[in-house]
Amino acid sequence: MRTDTAPTPTLLEDYTPPSHELTSVYLDFDLQPSATSVRSKIDVKRLRDEPLVLNGENIDLRSVKIDGKVLKRTDYKLDQEKLVLAKTPESFVLEIETVCDPSANSTLMGLYVSGGRFCTQCEAEGFRRITYYPDRPDVMSVFTVRLEADIATYPYLLANGNKIEDGAVSDKTGRHYAIWHDPFPKPAYLFALVAGEFDVLEDSFTTMSGRHIPLEIYVDPGNASKAEYAMDALKRSMKWDEQVFGREYDLDLFMIVAVRDFNFGAMENKGLNIFNSSLLLADAASATDMNFERIESVVAHEYFHNWSGNRVTCRDWFQLCLKEGFTVFRDQEFSADQRGGAVQRIKDVRALRGRQFAEDAGPLAHPVRPNAYMKIDNFYTATIYEKGAELIRMLKTILGAERFRAGSDLYFKKMDGTAATVEQFIACFEEASGEDLTQFMRWYEQAGTPKLKVLRETISQGAHRIHFMQSTKPTPGQSEKSPVVIPIRWQIVGDNGALSEPKLTLLTGSGTSVTYPRIDEPYSVSILQDFSAPVTLETDATTDDLLRLMGADPNAFNRWEAGQTLARHLIANMAKAIETGVTPPADTALKGYCEALKKTLDDPDFNNAFKAFVLTPPASSEVMQSLEQVDPIALHEASKWLSRAIGDLLRDDLLDRYHALADTHDFRPDARSAGRRALRNRCLALLASRQDPLAATLSQTQLSESTNMTDELAALMALTRLGGQRVETTMEDFYTKWESDPLVLDKWFSVQAMRRHADGVHAIEQLTESSRYQRNNPNRVRALVGGFAMGNPELFHRIDGSGYRFFTDQVLDMDSRNPQIAARLLGAFEIWKKLDDRRQDMVRGELERVIASNPSKNVLEIAEKTLGA
Ligand code: PHE
Ligand code: ZN
């Protein structure tokens, strides 16, 4: 959608309630791939004497009727984006007929065709591509939907709610129909339909009040067994939500459908979740442990939306975190219960730091509740989701588990069936707890990651004081920052463990301090245990402190954290040395660090999954955040140097461990087995990073003998890291083996995207031109183009600019078909101000080229903000 007029942003402060209420909606679909007709019949009640505005995009309007009377062209206003009925009766029946072309819909918003099946995606503003409608989340209605299609091609006809009727269409041979009714009022963004041929995996769940709910997962014919893990995760999610949040399922049926072409991960449409097949289908041979883990958490996430999102939805899109932050928090808690708290917290914090902290420190920084947007699609961000979840976690920390649950119960009770705001959510927690949460609201309003500075001071008689201070740097559009409430968990730790109880200090102003009595042995302070707030830390901890915490912190998360902090210093120092061409001094910290790693590796009190994380130094993208400006290639070299050093110093231990962890059972996807594989493959990766010839042999053997994708892919990646002429044939063999499985081929493309190709960017370019590539499929594009920009610093940041140029070409190419995906890819430039001057000039040139090319509104918004225009 190109627009010639200067686009105007939507503002939170402009919100006005809907002018009309829709008491019921009836939709009738005549499904044909290139011309689907949609007839709607809506009971409307006027609330205020204002025009009725119906959104619509890319659809042909055939007729509009009010109370059965066809409107003349002069009775309404129609433009590219809306249909306006200036004068309406107080209550009336509105009938609209439109036609759309699903087969030509490459945006994957609204009604489209994927793999020969009809499916929909309506969040956030896709319903307007199906019919003219007040497409805003605070307009909620009860939907009845009739679907009609060819029975041979589309044997299954699905929509939200419960099926109330189906059968053959009497006057049309070969056509059948189904009628679905959803008794729960919902906004249009939760509407969904699916039609096509599927295999169905069936099961059931009995709710806490004894209701029997059939569960159905619809997948490509032949794939039913690959949905078994998702089904199991679904049943566990349903049980968990009853036990932990008191939430019971409400409809008589729950369905999930897997599709190959999908813009996001999955969608919580009422009673009919639609999933990207990459987040649903898995078996031992073709999916990694990480895939299983993601499936478990996304199935839970979408299911949990049934309450946090569907029963209570958002008043407007500025409130998106109301459903997303809360639901991410809920799925994180679920995963922690399923797989272990410390390991889950590490994963979540890694994701937060990797994506959200970068966003919050760059040109795209925005509050968890933004107050302006051009395209809402661009705000499905790490800030809304991941930082949003951190806010809920802090709320629970501040209130305590019991009062948190009481607040949640009150929210679901009070706000059920409504479209709510963040204020209403917080008010429920205030009411249930008796706390004043006025200051807490600042977390929703202020962008940027606060910095927490911690200093120790010795006061009289050997007693100590710890000073906690906070500050937040200005972000685009917000130069002044006020203090936020920061819950800080801390504890005194000696060489043999805890020297104090864990404490919780709330920092509300710009600074505060705590004191504690004299301690007659060496000690350190473990700060921000379990990452009790989403802040960056600046402390006076020495290397000795960090080593002590790595070995003795009773909080497992902070043990890991101490190692990460140390590794970050090591990498940053090495990067500076490489950049300036000086030989770095022999670092005693490195030796201590590796010894501490070895101690953890040998410690029987920790599980393998945890050990694998301890043995994983922070990614260079994370280290970049703590630096002002850096040559990204030097940084990458430094990060490789650290892995190599660990490999060198711990070679024998890694080798022993690799052999000791060999699999003796059949594949099981559970956390314990996955942890074993994670640690074993971590050992292999570290050995490979020192170019150990033995690693090549081990990887070859593992590649040919493995019976699961986790080990197979880990071996393949180790081999590509080792390099050599065999890589090409190995890659081709893998391709041939998996030729018929698109999800595995996506993995092949990401390995290609991240490889050090001898002929540089050209190799990636050739892949985009090969017939193996599918430029319309978001998974494939993310794997290759996204994998290249985010996972191949050596090629992406090439000093000749070829990486940036190729990447920008790909974004623009994508923009002509799918603006949402293009805009999200372009986010890879958000770190550009961290780069050296020469590279900044090149990125600036590319961003200007994007803007000059008359891109979509989505891409324009990201490009302009990134550039700081
Ligand atoms: N609401 C979905 C989720 O987070 C995400 C989504 C947004 C999917 C927009 C598709 C389109 O669960
Ligand atoms: Zn969600």
C-alpha cells in the first residue's frame, strides 16, 4: 500500500470510544481461491450521533444495505482505507457484500492461501482485508460464520467457536458448508477461518469443573504424528492454567491448525489457534530440542491468551502489552515449572538482553506502552513482549505470590468480556493488594533500560554499606527520565556460599543504601538475583568477586551471570586490543574464568542444561551493547578467541565429558535428555572452535550416526565451523537427505546463511536466486536473509559494504510482497550507531536508499526511525 499523502501517526491521546455497538455479526463466505465473496449482516446500535466508520483495504465493495435497502453511491463515502456512513438510524441491520482475492494475497494478512488451503490472519488490522468493518479491538461482537467451499479440495471448514451445522449445499454440486457460532463476544482481530484438506490429531481434556473438551490439531496430510508433542504440551498448559491461575477453558472444542506460510509464530484466535508449522510440528529425526522447547512454550502462550487476551482484550493497540507482556510472563512461568527455574530464567534473560536491550538502547526504543505509531505491525516488538513480561514479573516480586494471584483473579473477574487498559489492570492489583502502584506505571511509560549502579563502602567498625543508584539515558522523544521502582534481590556470599539471607530492597528514588555488619572473611555481594529487574548493572565487583560468585553464589542464575560478566570483560578487552593492533596483556582473569568453568562442569549439584549455559559466553551482539562504538569484525574475532581459549584450556575435560554424555537411550524430548545433549554438543562446539582435528572426526561420526536432529545439526554446524573442502559435499548430502521436509530445509538455509563462504556475500546472493529458495515464505526468508544479517557478522559487516547492499536489496524485494516481514528484517540495522564511522556511513547510505525507493508504510517507519529522521 503506497501512499502519496504524508502519513499521519495514530496517537494514544486521540482515543475515543466506538460510536456504534455491534450486537451480532453474521458472515457468509463463498470460498473460491481467486474470488471469495463475503456477505456480512450486522445488527448495529448507534451510541453517539456520529458517522459509522468501517475499515477496508484491498477488497471490492459490491453492495451496502441498511435495513434491506440498497444504498446509492452517494449515500456513503468510500476511499482506499474506509467506508463511511454519515447518517445512520439508531438501530439497524447493515449488510455488506465484498469480494477479495486470497490467492493473490502475498501479505499473509486477511484471507490468504497457504499450501492450497484457505487461512486467515487478522491481528492486528487484517480483518479489514476481508470485509468492511470497524476493525478496532474495542468493538466486540458475537460472531456466527457460514463457510461454503468445494468438498473435494476443502473437506474441512473451520471457524471460531462451536460448529452448529454442516452439510451439502443442495443446489450446487460438489459444494458443502458449515456454520460456526462463537458465543463469546470478540474483536475482529480474533476472527479466524480455515478450509482445506488435513490430517487431524485428536485427543481430549477434562476441565476442573468436569467438562469434556475435544482437542484437535490440523496438519498437512501425513504429519499427524509430528503434532503429538504439541498436543501433549497443550494438555499440560490447560492443566497448569487451572492450577496456577485458576483459569478454565470455556468453549466446547479447542482446535489448532498448522500452516507453512505465516508472518509470526502463532495466533490465538478464539478456539482456533493458527500456528506457523515451525512452531508446531516436531519429531526426533527432524526437530531439535530447541524446537521442542519453543513448541511447548508457544502452544502454552497461545492457549493462555484465551484468558489474557481473548476473555479480556485490549481497548486499543497501545495496550498491546496488556495481553502480550502478561501472556509471555505466563508462558515463561509455565516453562520454568516444566523445565526448571534457573535454566528457564537464563534463557529468558538471554533473549531479553539480546533483543530487547538492543532495541531499548537504539533508535527504535519505545515504551512498553507506546503513545504513537505509524503501523501497529511494527510494534510487535521485544519491548512489548519481553520487557512487558519483565514488568509483570516485577509486579509479582513486589507484591509477593499471594497478592499477585489475588490481583490476577480480580482482573479476570472484573474485566471479563471487556477491552481493557493497562491502568485498569494495575488498578486491580492495587485493589487486591492495598499497595499504591502509581510509580510502577512509569515502567510502562518510559523507554530505555535503567542502569543500576552499585558501590560498596566500609563504614565504622568494619561494617559495610551498599549504595544503589539508578539512571536512564535519554531515548528518542524522551529526554527526561524519572526514577522507576526497582526491586533488587541481593545476598552476601563467601567462598563457601551464603553469608546472609537473600534480601529484597526496593529502589524508588535515584539512590538508596543498605548497611550490614562486619564480616570476618572475604565476601562478595550477589546483586539482582534471578534478574529481579530488567536493568543493566554497573558494580565495583573485581575479578575476584566475580570468580567467587561463579563458584559459590547460592543463586544459580547469578552464578551463571557472574561468568557472563567476566566473559563480557574478556571479550571487550580483546576486541579493543584487536582494533588498536596492540597485543593484549596475558590475562590472569582468563585462567581463573576457565578454572571456574571447570569447577561448575564437575559439580554434581548442577544439571547439564545449566552447565551448557555456563559454558556459553555471551554473543558478540550482547557485548556490543556495553561498548560505545566498535569494529564488529574485531568484536567477532574477540568472541571467537574466547571460545578458542576455553577449548584450549579445558580440552581434556571437554573431550571426556563429550564421551561420557553419549546417548544410550531412545530419543526423549524431556528437559533432562535435552540438557544432556545441550552440554555434549556445547563441548563439541568448543572443541571445534579450537580447530581440533579430533573435533572433525567426532563431528563426522556424530553426523552420520545421530538419530535426532539436535545432534545432527550440532555436528553439521561444528563441521562448517571447522571448514575445509568437505563442507560443500556435507552440506549437499544434508540437503538431499532432507529435500522433502521444508522445516529442515529452513535449518539448512540458516546454516548456509551463517557460514564463512569463501566467495563472501556472493554465495548468499546465489542462494537467494536458486530454485531451492522460496522468496514468498517468511520462514525461508528469515532463515536466509535474517540469518545472514543477525548471524554472520563477518559477511554482513564486510568493509566493502557488499553485505549491507545485498541485505538492503533483499529487504526492498520483500517489501513489494510482504511489508511486515520486510520491516522486521530491516530491524537488523538498529545497532548501526554502535559501528565504526566508516560502516555507519555505509548503513546511512542504505537507509537513505530505502526511503528514496517509495517503500511501504511499514518499511518507511522503520527506516526513518532508524535513521533518526
Ligand atoms: N498475537 C500473537 C501472539 O503473540 C502474535 C501475532 C501478532 C501473530 C500478529 C500474528 C500477527 O501470540
Ligand atoms: Zn501473544
